[in-house]
Amino acid sequence: MKIIGKALIMTLVLVLVAGVAFAFDMVIGETLISLNGERQHVRSQETNLGNLITDMIRHYTGADIAVYNGGGIRAPADLGELTIENAMEIMAFNNEVVVLKMSGAAVLAMLEHGLAHYPEYAGRFLQVSGIRFFFDPSMPAGERIWMSFVGGDPLMPGKMYTVATNDFLAAGGDAFTMLEAAEQVAVADMTDQQMLINYIQEFSPLFPKVEGRIVVW
């Protein structure tokens, strides 16, 4: 399998060299807006932190689409300085990141599955990057999405896309069987936690926005 990317910073090295307390408190950047990782929000709607995380994954993997389950986003962050501890709290599970090859039909089934419990708060609710979709919650589960776009073009059921996500979902976690069945084409050499540390350093100050990627219609 192809290995993607190089870590710019390694948490373990910081811990060994600088000491645990110092490393965890180390300021690595800042955000000019509060990062919304509140449990009820990341499990039911697009949030700026969900957008940041999925944009980050797509940036480091080069995938067409990135998705992340709301249940895997474990903490918000206030406006101001961001530390290694903030990143570790947000990405508390420290998951591996993998890239899958999926048909547009499988991508649509994945998105529908993420919406199956809406409007209830559900860990399977997907935060997304590289894709935008409109859904009607009055329709039965599995038939809610009526329009979707990848990179500005309509999602094509027969087209193949690369989809980056965490290893929990890729293994079929939260009953995402279509992800488990997909071909795995790459594994990143950074965990999602390490990606977030690097991303904060590389792009600080941060100002992620809600952009209408997930639209209730």
C-alpha cells in the first residue's frame, strides 16, 4: 500500500525531549473563531470544526472526499491559542487515516447511512470535505439525499472516487459496511491527531467556516 505524507511534528518526540507537562501545554497556533466540537452539533449538523478536520484529512491525503464521524470529534476549542493538548482532546482516539476507492453509488449510500438517525444526535453523522449535499429529513432513511456534488460537479453513481477517513469507519464501524467493503488504496503515515497538530502549525491562524456542505432542504 502507498504511504502518504510526512509528519512535521511528532508528539512522542516532544514528550521525551521537553517533558510531558511542557509538551502538552506547548502553543502550536491559534484560532480566530471558536471551534464548534459540541457533541450535539457535530452529531447533527455541519460545524466549522468538522469542516476543518475533513479539510485537513483531504489536504494530507489528496483524496477527492474526506468524511469523519461526528462521534469521533471529542472536544471543542475556544477562540485564541491552541496547544498540543487541545489537538489531543479534539482527536482523542488518535486514529489512523486511510484512503478508499469507492463508486459514487457507494458514496451516496455512505452519506445516507450517516443521516439515517437524523434529527437525533448520532455518532455516525458525517462531517465532510470535497462534497456537498442537500437532504430532505421528511423522507425515509436511505432516500433523503436528492442532490449532491463532488468538487462542484454532480456526484456520478458509476464514477470512482477516493475517500479518506479514519480506520474506525474504514473497518465498518457504526455499521458503515460500504466502507468496509471498499478497496483500501493508501494509509497515511500520520494519525488524525498528528495531522491536526501539523495542520494547526501550518495554517494558523485558523478561521474555518460553515459553508453549506450539508444542507437541510
